[in-house]
Amino acid sequence: MANVRDLKKDINYVLGDIIEAVYVWELTNPDKENKKAEGIIDEAIGTFDELIVKVNEKKVDDKKKHFKAINNELEERGRKLIEKINAL
């Protein structure tokens, strides 16, 4: 991870793309129920908030290890959200 700014951008782009994918699904499937899709959006926003709070933590012993863990969590949670979108 190059720096905090890049990690924040990655979080924003990944979760923003997931939210955009849900909106595209909603537009292409207007006849289907949107409750699950709205839940995915809410979960993505919650994930964004949680990860940004973790990035902004000041009292961290090993910053490199901390940011690597955040990046791994972003990948894992992003995959789970994408799987939920595919299951719609």
C-alpha cells in the first residue's frame, strides 16, 4: 500500500462500483423486488464507514500491517457484496 490517500481512494472506488452495479441491476430489473438490492447498498455504505474509521485510527503500532489488514478486509467484504449482487 503506497499511502493512506491511495487506500481511501481504493475503498471509495471499490464500494462505489458495487453500489453502481446495484443501481444498474435495479434499472435492468424494474419488475423485481428491490429490498435485497437496497440492503446491499446499505451494507456497502456501512462497510465504507467502518473501513474509513479504521484507516483514520491514529494509535496503531504497525501501520503497514494495519493498512494491509484493511486492504484485505476490503477485498473480502467486496467479494461478498459482489456475490450478493450476482445472487439477485
